Amino acid sequence: MKRLHTGRLTGLLLGLALVASACSAGNSGVAGRQGDPIPSTTFKTFAGETASLVAYEGTPLVLNFWASWCPSCVAEMSAAFLPAQEQLGDDVAFLGMNIQDERDKALDLVEETGVLFDLAEDPDGSLYTALGGLGMPFTVFISPDGLILDVHNGPLTEGQLVDRINEVLLS
């Protein structure tokens, strides 16, 4: 009987270790997606136009998934993305992708934070899922030739975001 409990405990601990490892590895790094081309999925911009990530080819792109119901997203928009765009916006494109949100609340947040980058919608989360999103906010760093270079699940500070952009997209 003791062996059975020890075996279950060992299996449980091994399983938890694997989950913890996967979660921490997902915070930064691309877990099998590095170098993959961006999906050709189309989406609607906040201006109502149909667009795709392919339209950004030729320029490094920082794609950030956010929602008004996500407190970390709200904080990150004005504290990290707005100043990063002000610093690096001449060299890098920024696209804020609103996910599974109420349009009025999303528009209110954009006005409140004063963000100036391109904004679009992923109402069903399909692009988020295709890119490997696991948490919110979720940021994808895309090369000028349309390849996924890095992802980050969770909030970024201004310093972390600027460092990642310089390391991954501008070096």
C-alpha cells in the first residue's frame, strides 16, 4: 500500500514540475514557435478596416494583446507601451490587439490611456490562440520578414519592453 501512495505522490510531483516548467518557460521565449511565419489571418482595425499582420512586413512589429477587463493590460498600456512607442516608434511598429472585450469599454480605455499605436480586434481570440497566448497581456515580437521571434506572456515594464525590442528586433 505504501508503494502505491509513493508512486502516486511521485507522479503528482513530476506532473506539477512539468506544468511549472512549461509556465515559466512561456513567460519569455517561443516554445517551438521561434522562426514560424505569422498567420495570414485577417482582423478588423478599430477604424473598421480589414487588415492582417502581413501588412506590417518590412518593419519590426510588437503585437500586444490586451483587454479592458485585464488590470495588468490596463497598467501596461500607459506605463510601458506608450513610452516605448514614443522612444522606438520610428524604428518599430506597434499593434494593440483587443481580445474578447466590449468595444465601448475598449474605446474608453484607449482614450483614457492616450495610446497612439494601431489598434485592432480579435473578438474570438483566434489570433491569440494561433500565436500561442497563455496569459494576459500577451506580447509577440515579429521580424520585418514576418517571422515570430519571441513571445511574452504577462505584463512588461517599460524597461523590460524596451530591452526586449532592442535585443530581439533591433540588434
